[in-house]
Amino acid sequence: MAQIAKPEAEKAMNTTKDAVAKLAEQGRRAADVTSEATEQAAEATREATERAEDVARHGLHVAQRTTDALGEVQREVAQRSAEHTAELGRMFVDLLREQTQHNLKTFGALTGAVDWDQVAKAVDWERVARIQSEYLRVTVERTAQLAQRYFEASQAVADATATAAKKQARKAG
């Protein structure tokens, strides 16, 4: 019976060795898979980091372009606003000059309506009324011209601002 036990013991020993060898092989494979997965994860992390850096750089570049565009819009708007404000000032001075000249003419006409030699019947009231009516008509027309010119200048400033903003938006985009 001892002889029968010996081959059974060897058989059991060989089975155990085979099981241990298979288990060791599976362990090596698992280690290889884990190592490969770790390397893939590291590579994926590097790629993700590089992409994040690229995105951040691109975002910074876009922000810089947007800031530059806004600065350009502000400069252009300020320049056009100054131009239109100067134009409005010139129009106002022209209007004031015209009004002053008209006032002097009207005053001369009114003083001419008085017959200074005959102060008793001195005033030609019909003539005075015509002169005053004409004075008021021209003054109202001139004021309307000023309002129209002011509106046109204001509209030009608004249009220039919108145009500059659109132009800069296209550059930034």
C-alpha cells in the first residue's frame, strides 16, 4: 500500500505544481495587464493635460483679441465722437453768427420804422408787425435747422459707434 500512496502523492504534488505554475502565470498576466493599463492611463493623462493647456492658451488668445478689439472700438468711437462734437460746435457757432447778423438787421429795420423827426406819429405799426413776424419766422427756421443738424450729428455718432463695434466684432471673431 505504501507503493500505491507514493504515486498518488507524486500525482498530487504534480497537480499542485501545475496549479501553482498556472496561478503564477495568471499573476504575471494580471501584472502585465495592470502595467499596460497604468501606462495607458498615464498616456491618456498626458494627452488630456496637453489638450487642457492648448484650450487654455486658445482661451487666453481669444480673450486678448477681444480686449484688443474693445480697445480699438473705444478709440474709434472716441475719435468719431470728437469729430462729430467739433462739427456740432461749428454748426452752433455758424447758427449764432447768422442769428446775430439777423438780430442786427432786424434792429436796424425796427429803428428805421420810427420817424424820428415826427416822434408824435413816430411808429409805422404795420411795418413793425411785418418786421417782427419775419424776425420770428427766420428765428424759428434757424432753430429748426439747429435741431435737425444736432439730430444728424447725433445719428452720425451712433452710426459710427455701431459700425466700429461691428467691425471690431468681425476682427475678433
